Amino acid sequence: MTIRAVVRGVGHYLPARVVENAEFEGKLDTTDEWIRSRTGIERRHFAAEGETTSQLAIKAAEAALADAGLSAADIDAIVVATSTPDFTFPSVATMVQAGLGNTNAFAFDVQAVCAGFVFALANANGMILSGQAKRVLVIGAETFSRIMDWADRGTCVLFGDGAGALIVEAAEGTGTAADRGILASDLHSDGRYRELLYVDGGVSTNGRSGHLRMQGNAVFKHAVQKLAETAHTALEKAGLTPDDVSWIVPHQANLRIITATAERMQVPMERVVVTVADHGNTSAASIPLALSTARARGQIKAGDLIVTEAIGGGLAWGSVVLRW
């Protein structure tokens, strides 16, 4: 018997405030056309004053529980991927646990920036395969609007806030690539590239949250190469090829990276889920947001083979192959 971590439910939440590209035109040397042509982004959501990452995560979790037909008490582990926690501690995950009214799960955060959800999902898979947990709530949630430098047009127009959640549970499989659930994962990090994408603040450096800093061209080059490579590696681990893929659900950084990565993988854009136009880059939230949105659109169906891949500050990158 082979145990697989099978998707049971999915959900997401977006803050009410929608920020169109036009809002930046009076504040920065930029235009709607400039933003669209370089990123594919048309709008994004920003959290309201006082609306926190844990609150977004709780709402996404509630949507996933409803989709799965489960109650909070049915969850025995909660993993939240975020780089924008409410506090230095406690973890967002424990705050989600309390907000849901769950008292039996263990809960912790994962920090791998935009790759956070992939790392969290791989960890959830490991816990299920080892028997540490039977049903795991995996969440990506961010309020990146809180760490933007609003004078930096190269970064502040890119990011948005939101949360997405996935519930995976232990189920029996045959041990073949035809199984539902997570089939393979591939994770990487290389700390030599810290200066390419980072936040210039922190508790043990200067005691403030700081602002996001990015070398966009360098990040683009690393992203396209590394995302295609990790996706191919995960597929090879599962005994599959790009021809077997129903959908690539990539980190929604910008449309140019998404398109270039798909080309490098030789997968047509018709098989790539794209939500960046409406959400912007929501960091660790982008993949679960895209999964939930695609399922709601009727794109993702039972039995579909999905590849998720993401890269973020660190650098940290990776991919997960799963059958819905």
C-alpha cells in the first residue's frame, strides 16, 4: 500500500479593496500601459487598515474547509507560508488555529518568500507520508502592501495581498503516477543571491520591518531557468513528462516570467493558469490563490495532472507535481 497526500479542499480570500494600475499614475512616473506591458498586471488587492495576514488566512481556510465539507476539528496540522506575519511571534499558523476554533492541531509557519507555499506543501506531504499527520491545512497568506516602498515604481506596482488554502489528507494509492495526490516535489535554495531580492529590515538588523528591494532583471533570468529546471526534475521524479501535464499553476510573479518558463518547458500557454492580471504578485499566496481561482473557473478537474513552481528571495525555489 502507498500513502498519498490527496487534495480534499481548496479556497481563497482577497481583500475588498481593488487597486487598479491607474491609481499609481498620479503618484509615480508610470502608466497603466507601462505596467501592463512589462508585467501583465492590471489590478491587485490591498488589505484594509487593521486587516492582518492571519485574518486573510483564516478566511481562506474557512473557504477550503467548506469546500472539503470538513470542520476545523478535522484538521490535525496547520502550515502557513508567509513573509509578512502579524507579529515576530507567535506564528500566523497558531493564530489561524485559534481563529478557526481548533485545539487539536499542531501549527507552524514556513518562510521561503514567494516559494513558501511550495515548501509548505512539500512539508505537508512529508508529514503525511511519515504518519505525523493525516489531514493538513496548508495556507499561503501575505500582506505585501505593508513592506512596499511607494517611491519605487519598479517594485510597488507588482505586489498585492491575499490568501489561499489547500487541505491535503492521507489516502491509499497504487504507487503509480496514476494516483491522485502529491506525486513528487523538488526544493532548492542558494543564499549567495540574497542581494537580488530582500527586505532591508528585520528584528536583529535594525528593528524595523523595512522595504522590499529587488534587482528585477537578474531575478527574471534566474526565475526562468530555475523554474523550468525544477519543474522538469519533479516530473522526472514522478516518471512523467511535460506532455502529461494538464495544467502548470505557476507562482504569479509577472506574465513575462510565466510565459518564458512555459516556453522553456515546451508547454503551451493554453495549459497554464494565469491570474496575475487580477491579483498581482501575492508571494506565497499566489499558487493557492491560482489553484482556487482555476478550480472555480472550471479549469482544474479531478484527475488533472498539475505542476506548481515558484521562486522567491533567498533565493529559494521548487516545484510540486500532483494529481487533482
